[in-house]
Amino acid sequence: MPSPIVGIDLGTTHSLVARFTGGRVEYLRNDLGEILTPSAVAYDEGSRKLVCGRIAKDIAATRPELAALAFKRDMGTARKYRVGPHEFTPVELSAHILDALRSDAERALGEMVTQCVVTVPAYFDDGQRAATKQAAELAGFTVERMINEPTAAALAHGLSQRDGESRYLVLDLGGGTFDVSVVELFEGLFAVKGVGGESRLGGDDFTEALRALLFARVGIVDDAARAASPSAHALATKRAELLKRKLSRWKLAEVKLPPFAGLCPETSLEVTSDEANAAYRPLLERMRGPCREALRAAGLTPEELDAIVVVGGATRLTCVQDFARDVFGREPHVDPEPDFAIAKGAAIQAALLAEDDAVRDVVLTDVASHTLGVEVVREVGGQKLHGYFSPVLHRNTVIPTSREQLFGPTEPNQKVIRLDIYEGEGRKVTENRHVGQLVVRGIPLQGDRNIAVRFTYDLDGLLEVEATVVQTGAAVSAVYERKAGEMSGADLERAQARLSRLKADPSERPRYRDLLSRANLLWRDLEPTAREALASAIDHFEAVLQHRNPTEIEQAFANLTRVCEVLDGGERY
Amino acid sequence: MRPDPPFSVLGIAPDADEKAIKRAYVALVRQHRPDKDPVMFARIHAAYEAALALQKEHDPEAMLLTSHEYSPPVGPVDSNRAPEDLGPAEAARSADGEEAAPSESFATGELEAVNFAPPMTLEELVARVGPERAALLVDEATDELLVAGSVDYLAHELLSEAAERLLTAGHDIRRPLLKTSAALAYSAPARAHALQDRVELGGGDFGWLDDRALLAHSFSGAFDKASGQELPPELSRLVALLPLVGDRWVAQLLESALSFARAETRTFTVAMDRLPGDLLGSIGRYALDDADDGYPDPEPNVSERALQDLWRDLEQRLEADPLNFSSKFLPLLVGSALLFWYWFGWLGAVVALFLVMAAAVVFVMLTDVHLYARQVRQPLLALTLKTGVAPADLAASLKLWPWASEIGRFTDEIRDDALLLLTHRLVVGAARLRRRFEEDDS
């Protein structure tokens, strides 16, 4: 039997793995028995190793300086995250998550997992996609395909009714990214007609808006609060997230803002859903543009759509559903499992690649989400003006696609041309992102001096550029270099070695440490009497852990779990 | 290279309907999947799009639908999609792999759905659809063209003779004129004035536009000067839109600018920091009345007197030796000097003085800078907010404590606070403004 290809949704806040088997999608559980693994990496001071998932997220809530969250937002940038004593790039952090997902998948399936389909936001640019691919390679995966998240969601949504004909719009509001795709489904063909999105807008922003609302109520400024007490700030973020979840169900909710030394004492606040919605409004407004963009690219009006599908965890917010209702004038279809839809789509894509019989009739076409082009010099009234953007591949072109355009030198004696490659919709290159460059040497000095530049955009949404000197017909020794921190082979190995050194030993039983960190977190929230009860349970568990007697440990584990559940009293959602 | 004849690639009759085209396409794509056979897929897809475009062309009803029936309100952060991508005739240019060369049959499709967009001149437009509809089309297309960055094209066409004829004949294109003029006012003042002169041909009162246009221009101008770099593209697009929009949009604009600011905090802060105070004030005026956010309200029209009072207060605090330096160190200084003089003579006294002074300096640096900073922080912050003068400059013009260089660090902090407060207020103010408009609506 061939080794399985798994579908991975590498999200801003959560990641998960799924596999298509026997005509349906199966979600693989992690070590803690959960499907969703928080996309968090933290440094565990006890073992001096890196941990990820739920444990890391809990560490982040108490010791934010030891953890990195939401690093997907900085994919493809050179930004470094400080995790305890180490510094990591977003690629390395993502690799760590992917590595954990891989070992979880291997445990769940009982076989080696090396091939995967990874999802990326449709609005990710070339550098961000390349970075994601690199992260997966760093984690030991072969990336069979990268697929756009809303496209995956569209696959997941439409698979069961694929024989019909419909057009729908997928709104994907995840933890950190917002994507819109318009998809046309026609007798098994899923054709993405237009995309739009924003790579820095997601559920986390809603949490932050709520946190800002809370801070404004007590009259403190976010950055001042963060400076005053990072851990209280992290706690406030966690409470704001809880509040967000409560307010999407109830009209009124109470929240306790932790004390900030010198700024404000511990305060109990009541927030109504109307107030929260007012705080969300700027974010919702930002969602309008991409929706219009995608519709316009597809050449459709809202009335022509058959359905609005909302996916992604953040779409649980009622205000997002209201937004969809408001913009498109109809009831949106909320996926019953909004967190899983993207991984499901990724698994279906994996099945397509594996030529699974259950999806033999399905075909998927996607489009390029950005315009790609080259910086050119324009001659205007005898003057040479630099910095113009000459598009080669237009966005919303169906991929894979390839297009050639001719460029020439600007000076009579020029032998070398540097092609700066940009991505974006601006007329001038300063408005666009620089994604890489290509140096063409050996241009003949006489005759037809054109360079044919061929842009190829593959199904992963990655760009390849080739240049040929037309006159000589020879492909020029030109290597397209990606700008955003692409790692060479040696760098990759070094990063791999570094990560494996810091990887936690699987025998350390994450679920014990997870319970402990959860209990410690809970302890902070409790009243004095409850604190004592919890403290004694924690102490007992810690003592038993020293003895290494499995049955005793399991008993104490069960005991502490029960205590936590009782004391938590519905605070956990 | 001409594209493949679409219907023969798809293997269908030229009069096939949309469903038949799609069905043929899907069947072919199943055989030549995009991942397995990309070259063939590209050919099939090109043929499919061309066939659909041709089919729509023959179908007058479909034609109407794809023209500009759906034109949503253009917002500041809206698409920057170039308008030339819109027409159905463009569908012929596709993933063909070669230079796009739409065949003749596609060109005829443009007759009905006329769009005012490059390279069409205004003259041609008028010739094609008549003056009345031309004026309408120009008006409709202006915002989109401006957003797409085709200001130069617009200006050129609006300054042409055709535009003059339209105006003198009483067709109203004043709105496009004004908008283009406002968008150009900073980068090309001469052309902006010429455009404004044209408006007078049509007459009318557009006084409301001035204020906002002024704000936009001074904003981008000040930003360029202050940071030595051009406005970041997102902001510059927003700023270019400022004069076009009503107060409701100003609110959204500020929100967008701020969300951008949060993403690019560093550049934005650097630039905001050096913006002149009056500009911050004028941005503030749009958003900042009675923000009850727990901070002293900014007073755009703060009286000279109030300012002086504040200034005097600050001066007094600074003059009153906040560290009590003399009472703390004078006895120690005199005592140790006397003692050392008694033991070691004059040299000893000098050494002792030196040592004690050094210790005092270190002590003060370590402990009391914060005390001092806390004392002047609030008034300095308030003054910064009211005048818009950077705290470092304020500190420089005040009589400062002797170790003034140490102040640098904390004036930076005050500046950051001031910026934070301003940003915070802008958010609150913008939200409030928006709310008010919504209440007015309902």
C-alpha cells in the first residue's frame, strides 16, 4: 500500500491533520486526544526543550516571554521570535508545529507519514508560500501540493453535491487571515473564479479589539499595560478570548480584568454584545473590500450566487454571520465544523493527488491571487522614468499558467539586465512587494536585443522565472532568487539539526505537563478556598510523579483532572 | 500567435450554449488535469474562456449582465483592480502562453459595453456614445480610475478640448474635474489649478471640498518631508481619496490608516512623530471631540493663555529642585572634604570631593531619574498633546535639570505615549463619528 498523503491545515491559531480514507475524511487526533492542535511553540524551562500545542499555549498565557503565537502572520518575513533563550524564524516555528503534527499522524495511523498537502491563505504571496513549503520540508515532509484555504473549504463544502451546478462564495475567517473565494461548481469541476483577502485579519484581531475595549473601560493603553506586566497582559488576552466566545452566544457577559501594577486594580466588567459589535465594526468593514474584489473578478453579482459558505473558527462570531447576511442579503451557510473544513478540503486534495476512486470525477482549477510582473523603465517625453510595474501574469488567471513577455535593455551598451520581480496590483513598483530578482548576462550588443522572460505560476502558487535571449536562443544562466529569506540547503540542514536538538522527548508525557500547566493557570483564577483545594491536588500529583509508579500516577492524574473540571465550573467553553 | 480556434479545441459546434461549452470543457479537463498536463490544460482553458466570451457576445441578454450593472460603492480600501481588466472582450487574453493577440472577432464585442478607460480618449467616447452619456460615463469611471492610479490619464482627458466642449455645452463633469484636481494638487499643482479653472466653466459651489483636500495634501506633503520617503502605498491611496469622500469616509479612512499603522508601526510612528502639530490637530478635528477615554481632551483651539499656564506650571516644577540635591549631598560633601583635609591636606580634600561627587552622580542616575521623570511626565505629555510639539523639543526649550542628556530616553517615552494616545483617540473618535452617521441614517 502506498504511504498516505495527509492534508494539513496549518492555521494561525490552530492546526490539524486529516486523511481521506474509504470515501470519507478522517481527522487525526494528537497526543492529548484532541483534533485541534494550537499553533503555539514554547520553551519549557524544566526540560529546556521546545514544546508545542496546547501546553505551549498555556505557557503563553502565564509566561508570554517563553512562547510564540500567531507566527503564521509573519511567514515569509525575516522577523525573529524570541522563545525563552532562543530565537526562531516563523519558518522554524511552523516547522516545529508541522513536525509535531507529523508524529501525531504517524501515531494515529501506525505508519510513516512523509507526504502532505498543506493549506495556505489564498492571499499569501510568493514569499509566504515558499516559506510555508520550506517549513514543511524542514519538518521532514514532501509537500505534494499547496492549496488555498478557501479553495479547500470549497472542496469540502461542495464534495457531497458535486454533480449539480452552483456558484458559491466562501468566506474564510481564520485565526489570523481572511480570504474570500468565488467558486463555480459544474458537474464535478470546482473552478475558482476570483479571490480576495487580507493576510492580516482574523479572529485574533477580534480578540484584540475586545481587549482594547476592556482596557479603554478602565482607562489604560494597551502598550502601557503590556509594558507594566506582560503576564497580566497575556491573561487579559485569554480572558478577552473567553469573553468573545461568551458574547457570541449571550447578550451580556462578565469578565475579570487582571490587575496591572500602577495602572489599575483587578476589575470586574460587564460587556454587552452590542458594545462588542461596535468594537468589531472596523474589522468587519475591512472584510467588505475583499468580498467585492472576489465577486468582481468572478464577474458575478451577489444575486447570482447560490450560497454563501462561511468557514474558519472565527465565523462562529455572530457578528461575522450578520456581516455576511448584511453584505449578500441572504442567510449564510455556516459550516457545522468550521474549524475542520479546511483540513477536510486538504485531505480531499490529497485524495485527488493519490487518484482515489471516490473522487475520480472531481477536477479543481484555481487562480493566481496576485499580479506578477517586472520593474521597467518608461520613456516619457524623452525622459527615462524608473519604477514602473509591468505586469506579466495577471491575477485571477487560472493556474498553472505560463506567459512570456519581451523586455529590452535601456542603454545602447548594456550587457546585463537585472529583472526585479514584483507582486501586487500597484501601477508603480513601490506599491508592490519585491519578491525576487533575476540577472541576465551576455546580451549581444548588435541586432535584436530582446530578452524573453517567461513567468510560470505552478499549482502551489509558486513562481518560476526563466529568461532567454531571443537573438541567440540560449536560455541564460539566470537564477531567480527569492528575496524573503530563502534558506539554502546548508541552512536547511542547520535549522533541522537545531530543531531536533530542541525537540521534546516523547516519553515526557505531554498530557501530564499539560494538565499541570492547565491547573496552574486555573489556580490564578480561583478564590482563596478553591485555591487551597486545587493546590493540594497539584502538590499530590507532583509528588506522585516523582515516584514513577504508573498506576499511582494515573490515579492522581484522574483526580487532578476531576478537581480542575469541578473548580473550573463552566469557565471552559 | 493567434489563439486556437476555441470551438474546435473544445470539439463543439460554434452555436453551442453555455452549458454545452462547460460540459465539453469539464470532460476535457478530466482527461488533461491541470497538475498532470499543464500545457494542454492551458490550451483548453484558453479555448474555454474564448468560447464563453464569444457565446456571451452573441447573447444580448448576457451582454447586459456583464456590463456595469453591479457597481458597488467604491470605498477607500477597495480594489485596486485596473479597470481594463473588466470587459468581456479581455477574456480572450488568457493563459495562452504567448503574447496575447485577440482576434478580430473579439474586438466587436466592445460596441455596447463602453467603458471610459485607457486608451480611449474622451473625444472618442463622445463620438461613440454622445455627449450626455459620455459625461455620465466619465463621472462613473472617475473613482475607479483614481483608485487604480490612472490620475494622469484622467487629467489629460479632462484637460482636452473635448472636455471643454462638454462643459460649455452644459454637461456636468465638474465632479470628475474636482476629484482629479484634488488628487493631483500635491504632486502636480499646475495641472490641478488648470482643472480647477475648468470647474468654473460649469459654475457651482464646491466649497465643501476645500477643507478635506487641504488636509489630504498637507498630510502627504508633511509625511514626505518628515520621513524623507514617500507615503506607504496603502496610506497614499487613502490620502488621495480623502478629498473625494464624505465625513463618513473620513472616519473609515482614519480607521484604515490606523490599522495600517498598526501593521507597519515603525514607519508610521517615525513619520507621525515628525508631523507638524497643526496637522495632527486638523486630523484630530475630524474625529476627536469629547472622547471620554480618560485622558485630557485635546483642544485644537487651545487658548494662548491656557498654554502659558501649562508652560509656567512645568517650568515651576522643573525649577523646584526635584531631587533635593543640595540637602542630600551638601552635608556629606562638606563633611568628607573637611575630614580628608584634616587627614591628608588639600590633595586629600580634592580627591574626597571628586569621589563623593562621582558617587552622587551614580546614585542619582540609578535612583532618582525616575522620580524626576514622573514629576514632569504628565505636564510634558499634556503640553505635547496640546501643542503638537515633540517632547524632545519642548524639553530642549525648557530650563532643564543639569543631567539633561539623560532626559532623552524619557522624552522618547513621552513621545511614544503621546502617539499612543493620539492613535487611541483617533480610533475612538473615528468609531464615534461613524456611529453618529449611522444614527443620522436611521
